[in-house]
Amino acid sequence: MRTMIRSYPSVRSVITASAVFAATVASAFAGSPQEFNHDPDLAALGVSAAEIEQTDALLQSFVDDQKLNSVVGFVAKDGDVLYKKAFGLKDVENKVPAEEDDYYVLMSQTKAVTTVAFMTLVEQGLVSIHDPVSKFFPEIPDEVVTEVHEDGTYETRPVKTPMTFVHLMTHTSGLGAGKVRDIRMAERKGDDAPAGFGGRMPDKVPSGQHSGGGNPEAKYLEEEMIALAKYPLGFDPGSKWNYHVSSNMLGYLVERISGKSLQEYVRETILEPLGMDDTDWYYEPEALDRFVKAYRSVDGKLEPGTNMYSEGTVSEQQTYAEGAIGLNGPIEDYAKFCQMLLNKGIFNGNRILKPETVELMTMIDRLPENSGAEEGFQFGLGFEIHEEKKPAPAVSDSAFAWGGMLGTAYTIDPENDMVTLFYTNMFGLEPLYPKFIAQAYELAGVSESGETVAEVVLEEGGRGPHPAIVTEDASLPGMTIYRPKDLSAFGDSERLPILLWGNGACVNTTQEHKLFLNEIASHGYLVLGIGLLDRLDLRDDLANQKTQSSQLLEALDWILEENETQGSVFYGKVDPELVASMGMSCGGLQAIEISGDPRIRTTVVCNSGVLKDPSPMRGMPDLKKDALESFHGPVLYLMGGPSDIAYNNAMDDFARVQHVPIVMTNLDVGHGGTYAQPHGGEYSPVALAWLDWQLKGEKAASKMFLGKNSQLARDPDWSVEVKNFD
């Protein structure tokens, strides 16, 4: 059902046929593979059977551990397909095996296609990347919100710089951002998160795939963008990073400039010339059987997720198409798009972009200083640039990449002449792609780049005697490490205690707790926090993915092995007998969930408590009150007083625990605690005193808690209750 979509006035009367953009020029680029070689001599290429088996085992382990229902991986080097395999079940209930050519919902992978489509218009001379958007859409906002009143009205000022197409392609436009987001949310009385990711579920499956916070019944993207343009901007264009909605405006502008619908233009200029025959926004009804069903992993078990995104592709009304999400298809289709970019704009004998255009998009960091994105995060025109931050050490500085919110990801590496793709459809997926891409480079025989591991210094390393750094390790993907920078002070006489940390909302970043954790590390602790280092300051789709408590125990296994491995920076530096589980809010439940592990000596529960009834929030550990029985060492609750939403649950926990020593502390600061204050605020000394007492055996630290004249008892801002101590 390839429905023709409404037309728009063209900037030029006629855009020449697609052959202008997809002319056959393969002879001029004989060195670039124009199709994938599916039957290479792997042995001759140095790909060992052992590495293939190891890659198989890795992907199969994701399925066996019920981290996901199905997965397909694709690796090509120099156009030779080194790996393309699927594992698991695309339909768990009906036990339908996954296949290599299954359809996946690509979500934000649509953005790169939209960006390439726009750049073909640039190459035609119809628009410049530096043109003001108002040249083609006069209604685009030119005011910035400065103040929002209680009645919902607001004050504005003129923008300092007009919005350009660079701002749309780099997500720095200011559209729908900051205070404007709050205004729109208040008017809609709901969040703008996508359905299935915490956003409002529509009453019926929409036609096509819609971003959260809009009108799921909109027939055309134009309706949504005109509605968005009625609001001012949240910040001056080019001054900050605000992910997602800019790509929708870019897609709408492709329609206005080309005079064609986004679907039609993308199909003619990209999908058909590249042979991406199964990639589209919409399909005939029978195609639904080719889609992988969506799931989420909850406490190590798979649960069905909403399939509205795949079901919306077979609706009768096939007119709504976003530039930010909406495309779907099999992994090799998108690999063709990746190979085209690797080939500097040509594949399948058809040129899509000029080499200089691809370089313009992927070699220049366009983000402003102090944009709100993490230091080291770089973004070009439509792609993340891996010059500084990498998903695996072997990835070269020239690589660029992106992915989708349901767990699809890809990396294009010109220096190593590789494309690597990883597809799954999971809500709240544990970060597994770094493990796969590290193995993919091993399989391809590409060694590590030799660059030093990224290190972040916060607050000059903290106030403790051991200035800390925030770092990561390629062999422990998905975890951020806080530790003293100089480990030479630790060894036989003093070893580092281990702190396992889970984040609020169980998110995939330690962003909200970094100052607190950094301060603890500076006092001689090794903190292993769930989360991606390159999302330390960046709250995008990856940062908001839900995590699992099992990651904490996997991190413990890792550090204990490192402690025994000669050549490791941690060799002989940590004490395997001194381990604490700790976390905030949802992460506090993760800490409770693992506290039964015999290696854990103490548990610290921050702004959290076991719920009396099942949580309505997706991704939270489904604990019952009997989970408290797993405590086998002293427990500290670090709470925010009666205004803390977890207060009643925590106080009930305290009343129930009779078998281990337990301390309840409260500072009336609410659920958010003091983590974001300098050096973690007033929470840090309390947490450090507990850890010094319980893990380092410093009896003087117990004076913070014990006795009528304890330090907390004498502090009018704090309350403390103690029981089960001898």
C-alpha cells in the first residue's frame, strides 16, 4: 500500500528525477564495494572459527539470560560480510525463531536518513546548511521564553541568533526545549515521553509512529510542526543540546523544499537507489508477520511490550511520517545505508552524496561549549562522532554512529573500513551493544587503538586524601568507575573497599549522583556505578534506558577477577571482603535486591524503601517486603524526611527489620537528596562515616550514629533512629 502523500509547494518548479541524485557512477569508485560479499573466505581474511563461536556465544547468552528475546548482529569489513546471525525468538508466546531478515522498529535511526535526504537538497543548491529556517518556514519561532507565570502565561525576548538548518541537524534548535517543554506538558497534563517509555498510551494504535507529547491522530507531520511553531523556543539556537524534535522539523522542511512528501522523497533518493527494498514507514498488512515483537526484561524475565509501533505501519491511513522516528526494516537494509556513507556517498552503483558532503557531516563537531552535553560527546550533522568517546577501545577516531530507542545501534568506521550493526526491539534494554561491538572488532582482527581510557575529573577530584577520577573499562561495558586517580597508595597494607551503586529511576547514567560518588571515591573507595560514562552529563535515549540489579553483581565479579589478574590496574588493589551495595530510589531497590549475596557486608538504601504494593513504574525491581530478610549485615537508610516520597516505605522497612543492626537517618530535603550539591552536600559525610565504620573498621566513625550524643542526634536538621546494635 504505497499511498501517495499530499504535495507541498516546491522551491523550484520541478526537482529533477531521482537519477540526478542516484546516477550510476560505480566505475569512478571501483575501490568501494558496491554490494556486500556474503561468501568471503573468512580464513583468508583472518577470521577464526573460535572468534565466530565466541560471538555466537555472546549473543546467545543475551537470550539465555533473558536480557532480550531476539537479536541479530551484522559485521562487514571492506564489503565482506564477516558476521550476520540471529538468535532467540521474535515471538516468544508462539515460539517463532528469529531470522536474519526480520523487521525491526528503527526509531531514531530514522534521523540519519532524514538528514541525508536534506543534504541531497543542499547538493542540488536548493538550500544551504547555514540558511535561516525562516527562509522556508516563516512561522518558525524567533522568540525565547524567559519566564513562566503560575497561570501558564510567559515572557519572551528575541533570539540572539536565528535558527539555521545546522541547528536542526545538531539538535540545538531550542524547539520544544526547557521551559517550553514544561509549558506544553502543563497544557497537555501529561509527559512528552513516547508511549511504552513512560509516556501516555493512546486509546488506539495510531497510523504510523508518533513521538510522545503530540497528537497521535495527526494525519500529516505538517500539523505537528505548525502546532510546535506556535510556541517560542526554550533557548537561543546553537546554545544548547536538546535531543529529538529538531529532526521532525527537518523532515517537514524536506517536504517544503522538495515539494514532495518525506516518504516519497526518501524513497526516491535513498531507499530505492541503495536497494533498501524492505525499509519504509508503512507496509501491507501481511508484512506484520515479519516484525520482531517488542518485549522488556523485568527482574530477569521477559514481559511483552507494546507493539503499537509495528502495528501502526500497516494502517489504512499511510500519510503520517516523521523525520525523527518511523522507519523500519531488516538489518542488512540499513547496513547498505551505512556502507554508502563508509564509501563516501556511493553504494549499489548509485551516488547519494558527494564525498565532501559525507565529510562535512561526520568530521566536524558542531556542538557549542557548555551545551549541556557531556564533555567529550561530539555530534556532527545527524551523527555522533567518536573522536573522543567510543563504544569500544578499538573503534577509531574517524568513526560515527547513532541508534534507536528500542535497542538498535550501528557504527561506521572509515579508518577500519567497517560497519557494525546490532538490532533488538526491547523497552528499557540493558546496554549490550558495547559488548557486541568489542567482540565484533575482535572477530574482524582489529586491535585496540591504544588510546588512553577517558578520565573525567569532578570538583578537582573531591575533598578526600585521594583525588578521584571518573572513568570506565572496555571489559566492563555499561558501568562507570569512580576511584582514586593514584592507586599506588593501595596494596598489601591498605586495599580499596568496593561500593556497588544503582541510580535513581534505575537509569543508565550516574549523572544525578556524580558529585556524591566522586566525593566518596576521594576518601579511598572504589565505586562501580551502573551507567555509561559518555552519558555522565547527557540525558538522551541511552541515558534513560532502564538498568537491572544483575549488573551490580556482574560488576562485582569483574572487579574481583581484575584484582587477581596481573597487569590489571586493579591487581591487588581491592579488598574482596569489603563490599557495600548502595543505591538511590529505584537504585536503592536494586541494592536491596542484591544484598543477599554473601560477599556484601553492608547495604545503604538512599531515598528508597520496598513498596507495599507493586510499583506502577516500569523497570523497577518487583520486590516484596520479605526481600528485607536478605539483609545479613548492618543497614543504613539515608532519607529525605517526610517530604521524601519513599519516606513511608522506608520507615515501614525500618520497623520490620529485626534481625540485623539498622540505622534510619533523615534530613528534610525531599526525595532528591543533596547529591547534586557541591561534593554531594550533607549526605556525603553521613554516608562516608557509615562506610568508614562498616568497611574500614573505624570505630570513631560510629559516633555519627550511636548514642544519645551522637553527631546526628545533636544536629537539629537531622533525625536518627538506631536498633539491633549490641
